[in-house]
Amino acid sequence: MFLQSNEIQTRLATRRAEVFNGRYRVGDAVMYIAGPGEEPQWDRTFGIARVQAGRSIVQLAGRECPVDTDKLYSPPIEVSHVRCPEARLPLWKLTTAFIFGFAAAVVFALAMPPAKAVPPERIVIDCEEPGELPAVEGSAA
């Protein structure tokens, strides 16, 4: 009898893990409620759901131990889609920032004095043959 109930429990846990993996991807936001009356805590899935000891569990990014998939819920739509209003920039703001940045780089480049070149006649390259000692200025060789 115990083996039958253990097998049924494993099948149910496998089905719960499949449903959870079909609903959530790795990195999706979930709401974790540890128990009745507890405050919901926002977290992200860190791996896929799996079956362990007849339970379907998943690892969360902010938790050390895996949690039961039955304690995880989807966040409300208004919370999940609008996390940070600054995250979605209109195209005109992005274009304006790019143009101003490019213009500042051009002005900076034009404000810098041009590099001064040395005429080729003044370039001296001292090369010694292998085994020669470098000549010291002011000494007679």
C-alpha cells in the first residue's frame, strides 16, 4: 500500500513540475508565500522545477534551499510588466542622447590641437650589432 501511495505522490509531483516549467521560465519573477498569513516575497526562479522525495521543488535566486512549487504564485500584471518606469525609454530620448554624445565627442576632438610631427631628418635610430656595446656620448671609441 505504501509503495502505491509513494508512486502516486511521485506522479503528481512530476505533473506539478511539468506544469510549473510550462508556466515559468528560469529567471521569471514569482511571489513566494511561506505559509498562511505570511507576507509574500518577490523572487526569481533560478532553475527548472524537479521532483525530489515525492515533491515538486524549484530553486529560487534569493533562497538557499529549494521551495515547493505549490507555494509560488504569479505576480499581478500591473507589478510584473512595469518594474521601473525609466527602463522603457522613448525612441526620441535615446536618439537625442546619442546625437548629443556624438556632437560632444566631435567638439572635443576639434578643440584638441593637432599632433606635431617630427621631420624624418631628425629621427635617429641607434641600433647596435649583436655583441657590440652601446656607445656612450662624450667618450672616444
